[in-house]
Amino acid sequence: MPVVTFSPAGLHAEIAPGDSLLDAARRARVRLEAPCNGSGTCGKCRVQLTPASRARARLVTTRDLTPTQLSDGWVLLCGTLAEGDLEVVLPGAGERGLRILEDGVRRDLPLRPPLDKQFDPVRRVTMVTLEGRPLAEEPGDSTTRSYGVAVDVGTTTLVASLLDLGTGARVGAASALNPQVRHGQDVLSRVQFASRPDGLARLHGELTAEIDRLIGLLAAEARIPRRRIYEVVVAGNTCMMHLVAAVSPESLGRFPYTPALKGDEHRPAADLGLRVAGCGQVYFPPLISGFVGADITAGLLATDLAAWPGTTLFVDIGTNGEMVLARDGRLQATSTAAGPAFEGMNITCGMRAAAGAIERVRHVGDDIAIATIDDAAPAGLCGSGLLDAVAAMVELGVVDGSGRLARDPAALPPPLRARLRPRAVRPAFFLADEVWLSQGDIRQVQLAKAAVRAGIDTLLRRNGLVAADLDRALVAGSFGAHVSPHSLIALGLFPPELEGRITHVGNTARTGAEALLLNAEARAALRAVTARIESVELATDPHFTDSFVRAMAFPAPRRPPPIPAAAGITLVEDPHERYHLPRRYPDAEATDGGAGRRQAL
């Protein structure tokens, strides 16, 4: 049996002759991108074989690999079969430097946690209760030692925080990539995988093992024993809640998409594989529908959305575009399948928000400038950079309203014309030497943004409203926190009437989960709010398809005042952004506003 070794991680897997390297990677628990789940269509699972291993590998698919890359031993995990022992060299970036948003807005609530401890001086025991129900008795007085964990369970990422239930203080926070991404990038892929005979157990085990690892890390850093953690609150979309609870999400894959798990319930932590107190419980907040889950209900709690006057749109932009329209306390919720484009996963040069990812794009004169995470060399495009890039291309005339790349490149200014050149015969727009956008990438952005915009338009229409009636929009989630409001409007993802009315609220799934840990009344309040939310099923709306088709088009360019391409011009919009001017301006400089330094580019 061939043995595949993954360096430098030092991981090994034994597979049958003729099995793919992707099978070996999954068996060895190697974390690499495979958005197409091994179908060979995305070209992202690139690795390098050592010279001695190349003769023992059979290449089946080499999508998007250049002759030079092939001669250097680069292959695709899914398109390479092992015919003997192999050594695979993993790409250097991996998850290193992965940027995961951990914080968001929070409610100022009194500290009254559902978990309570009372010391009985006669019996010399501490009685532990949860929502008034007895959980356990502990010897001695342990009333000052009680903790809880809040977990935002995202389709792509996990964020956990440890809270002292006696003081309300956040003791620590940690985040990681959701290990299930190796089985598919979006919710529907997970639903399909979990519907297989062994799929549910595998997805549940991988997810809860990673949550348990994060809990252990937090406990160790805070120097508290796991047995003092009594409650874990998990907030995620409906599918993720099913997978944490080990409940089959199969019903989410067929109409009427009714969830088997309703939420607002506890399950023993030990039954779910979480090592906390022996009596520890996991709380699942209430869900709204098959595709609007506890991450949104937690967000409603964190923002107190039901109490906002006027008309407010709450949107969590990710692989699902989940949204709630609040109109003087009346709430309607829906969800659209945006797909993984906003995560950069079905984009040719897309990547997660890690070092080297282009996260900002602005036009400078007749050209563009880019900003990368950690100011590293450009390695790809994350979601915010993707939307910025396409918005800039629309504003500069590189992309027309239908989404087509310029049919007459000669009409473009020379700098843009130089960026528009063939890649594998077909035209592509180059943002950097090895980072480009293809016509297919632009189509993926159109599909994703049209899904979200059509959902917004549908909610407005069902309430007899137009975009001008919106008082504000709250954008939640990690992606939403980094994307430019200008790009959201320039692409037509949000209506232009929202200009100046968009507020980023951050990771409200986690801050809402924390509120549920720290205030017992918050649970009753959220239960009441959720009960009166009207769920809107877009699949049955007769006008949704028309709205989607209209939303595919890009709006007419709304170019902001261009930034002159000259020395001494500050290109940053906030202290954390640094833009790189095109190399043809050798004397130009950009200012790092946070440190006051100047960097010659």
C-alpha cells in the first residue's frame, strides 16, 4: 500500500494504489483548499511533488497548471493518483496568518447568567443550577469559579470565547478554520455529505473535535480546569447547528427545507464530544428556518434589531446571504444561496484572508492600486479584494454593465490595456504578476451579488417598500466587516439609496452568543422575538427569478474622485491599509497612516 507523506507538516497516510492524493490528504487531515470537492474544476488543491516522487504519480487532471509548474513538480491533489510511496510538499501559506473576525457590536445587559451556584454551608456543597434546573452538587465552595464558552460556528471559520460567568469578563478568544471545508465550501455541499451513511458522523466528529480543541486552548491559556466550564453556547447557520448536534440535515436539502432541529434547547456536552464539566450543557439558540439559523438570531440579540425605529436591513454576507428586514418591530427573514465567491473559493486566484491576499483595490488616475494583508507580496484575492477589484473594473470601463470584459481594449487607457491580456488563451485582467481575474470569475461575482440583491429587493417588495424607504443597513459577519460600502453599491449588491447608511456590526453571532451566556432574560427575549419573525421562502416567490435576472447587471459607473498618481499623495483610507502604486511611477510614495512611515514603492 502506498504511503503518502506531507511535508513539512510530517503527516502520513496509507492509501490503496490508484487512489488520489486528495484521498490521502483527507485521511491525513491535511488542511488544503478543495472547493470543488475533488471534481477537478477549481484547480486550487495545488501541491508539489519531490523529484524522487514524480515517477510514482500518475497525473489525470492538470487544470490551470502551466508547463513550467508541471516541470517543477506541481500537481493537483484531486488529479494525481499514487502508484507508490510519495512525498508531497505543501504550499507555504496554508492557514498561517489567516484573518478571522472575532469581535462585533454588543448589548449592554446586566450580568445575570442562566448558570447559578449556591453554597450550602450546612452540607458544605455548592449546588449548580442552569435556568433554575439542578445540574450537579460540588464539594466545598466553588461559587467563584464558573465559566462558559460562546462559539460562532461558521461554514468557513470558528470563533470561540471564554467568559467568566461571575464577572462577565471575556477571559480569552481563539479562532480556527472549520475543518469541514475539505468536504465542500458551502452549506449544500455539507448537507449532501452529511446525508451519506457515514457522512454525518464524520462531519460532526471533525467539527466538535475542533471546537473542543479551541476550548482546551482557551482553558489552558486562562489556567482554569475544563471542569469549571459549565455551558457552551453555539451560534451558526441551521446546517451547522444540525452538525454540532449530530442531527441529520438531510431535510434541508429538499423542499420545504424544514429543519429537524428547532433550537432553544440544551444537550449534554459529553454526548457531543466536548470535554467540559461532567454536567456541562450545550445551548442551541432558536432557529428561524432551514437556512436562517442561530447566527442570525444571535445577531438580532446583539444589535437589538427589534427595537430599532424605522426600517432597518440586517444582512450577513457569506456563502449564504442571510437577511432580516425590521420595520418598527416587525421582522421578516430570508436567505439566498450566494455560494463561495465572497470567500474567494470559486475564483481562479481566490484565497482566504491570509497574508498576501489582496484585500483592497482602488483606482489611481487611469490605473489601479492594491493593498495586501500584512503588506505581503500578492498571492491571490480574498473576498473584499475581489469585490473591490470588480467594482473598480466596472468604474473604469474594463467591465460593462452585462459583465463582459472590454470588447475593445484599444479604447482603454494604456495602463489598463496593459493589464488586460490573455491567460491560457482567454482574456484576463491582471492585478499583479500572478493574480488575475477571468471572465468566469466576474460571472461568479455577478451570480453571488445578484442572489443577495434579489433577496433584498424581494423583502422590500413584499412590504410595499422601495430602497429609499430604508433608514439604514447593518452588515454583519467577517466578510461584511472588511468589504467596502462603496464597492457594495458600485456593484449593485446594495441599492444606491443606502450610500452613507451602511454600518458594519462585525461578528454579532459571537457577541450574541456571549449575551446568551451572561443574561438569562436575553434567552426569553430572543425566544419571543424569534417566534414572531416571518420566514420568507424565496423559492416560492413568483417574482424572485425576475429580480435575480435584473440584479445580474452592473449599474452605470459611479466613479469616485480619482486619486492622482503623483508623489506625496496619501492613498490610505484608514490606518490599516497601504496601497501599492503601479511600478511605472518610480518616485511615488504611499503613507502608512498608522505608523507615520513612508514607503517608496
